[in-house]
Amino acid sequence: MIISRTPYRISFFGGGTDYPAWFREHGGAVLATTINRYCYITCRFMPPFFENLSRVVWSKIELVDDNSEIEHPAINAVMRHLKIDEGVEIHHAGDLPARSGLGSSSAFTVGLLHAVHALRGEMVSKEELAKRAIYVEQEILRENVGVQDQIETAWGGLNRIDLRRDGSFQVRPLVLTAERIEAFERHLLLFYTGVSRTASDIARAQIQAIPNRQRELEEMHRLVGYAEAVLAGSGDLAEFGRLLHASWQIKRSLSDRVAPVFIDDIYARAMAAGALGGKLLGAGGGGFMLFFVRPEDHVKVFSALSELLYVPVQLERSGTQLIFYDPPRYSQTAHKRRDFRRYGADQPGKGGHLKVLGG
């Protein structure tokens, strides 16, 4: 049995420049971090005693006789991509709700790839996991997604990710003192709006608008460098919040679907209560909102947003991990349903047929 743990992420700056329609012509950059909230994938080869070939447990339970019948899009895509026709049992559990702007879909895909590769005895690099997740989501599932989520959830940590025109990328961790990181974390307030949405639909509108938004996206790219300099320096972190506010004003102008009226209301109340800046995470429409708030103003912001669920978070540094690794102890060639090996018929002195789980 294998259990992978993959963190969710918070994207601060550069969102939108990670769509291929933009960075393959102009290059792109994002500033993001993973947080200590996770997606867990439990995976094993299905023992041959059960009636069905595979069992998949997510928000529903699927029992299938062929892996092509799996309804979960990402699991089905990964099974096809890795050519898994053996029986598998896969369970998913997440610390936070899906479709909420924290890169949960990509965390799932990265974590599943990590677990299935390990199940087959293959240990792959973080770079390879990110590239495979990008391929699954963009080429097999045809989702309207960028590339930052797959890279960030695979690597982990507070990073600047530079995206080159040829599709390659560079992950550069920000080197900060423990005191600077702690001070930064104390300014972060994460709230759940209670509204989930399908990011791909909203992202489609943003991608279609890219040819008419060159000035805005260039400015979002530049803000990555400004924010990186603030964090890496020793000055007042309040400037990071002001940059976050400027970036949000640009992002919400990219499409009228990014910020519904209720999001604008939440944002206005937080700013009036003392927030220095903030943003709706992910493509927009709903999900989680992040605010950058001086510690002494936390109580006022909590009061202003009392109807929302506050989720305390800290920065995470490890990326996707195998937290339990107990590889199969029997041969999968003998493991397919109704395909047991025969033993003894061709050996002198041994008669009869014996079904064997080992090999």
C-alpha cells in the first residue's frame, strides 16, 4: 500500500501569466507557496478476492470491471496515461474542499501520479511529476489550466517560478530567515467563502481575453519581482500587502466572472477593517480569499468577516511526499482478476492445480 500527501498552494502574484497562451509568447512568472493543508491518496493493487477489478473512493464509490469505466476524470486519465490495467484500489481524502482556488485539482493529480508510480516501484523526480501532471490536465483532460499549480504542489515551499517560452521552467526558492517567514505567516488570513466553482470555465474566459490584456499581464509579471524583493529584504512587510491589492485590482479586471458582487463586498469589508491587501485565490468566482493583515488588526477583520470560516495556515516546504510506502509483496502478473497462476501441474510428483497469490 502507498499513501501520498500533497500540499495545497496559495498563489500570490503572476497568476494568468502561467497559461500557455501567454508564456509561450511572452514568458511568465509566479510567486506562490504551499501550505500545511493536504490532499491524501491511498493506493494499492486490488486483491483478487473481490468481484470487481477496481475500487475508487472519492465523493462517490466506484466499483468497475475495467479501469476505462472509472468516472473520476483525473483517475481515468492517469490510468490511461500510465497504462494501468491491473486492478487498483484508490482512496482520496482532502483537508479542504475541492474547486476552491487552492490548486486542489493539481494536488490530486500530482499525488495520484506519485502514488501509482511508487506502486509500480518507480520513484520519479518532482520535475517529472509536475510535467506529467501538466500533460494529464492539459493534453488528456483538455482543461483550461495553467502550469503553476502542478509545479508548486510537486516542489513545495515558497518559490518564484519562471516560465520560459519553450515550455521549460525554473523553480527558485526564496531564502528567508526563520524570523522573516514567521512574520510573513502572521500577516496571512485565509477565509472560505462557502462557494465552490469550476475553475476551468472561468479560466476559459481569461484565456480568450489574453490578446486584449497584454498591458495588464505584463504588469502582473512585473509585480512578481517587486514582491520577491520585499520578502527577501528586511523592510516593512506592509508593502507586500499593498502590492497584493494592486495585483487584485488588475486580476479582477481581466474578466467579469473573476469577482462576483459578493466577493467585492467581502473584499471591501476586509479593507475597511484594516487589511492591507488581498485576493480571491484561483481563477475566481468563489472559493478561498486571502488577506494580508497586520497582526494587531486581525480582530477587526475577523469581526468584519464573521460569517466566513477562517482557516489558519502555515507555509509548507516539502511538496508531494510518500508518507507510507509498503510495496506489493506479490507479482502483479498473477494478480489480475480470474487470472491466477497454476502451480504443480508441470512439476514431477505434484498433482492438481493450486491457485497462488504469491509469485
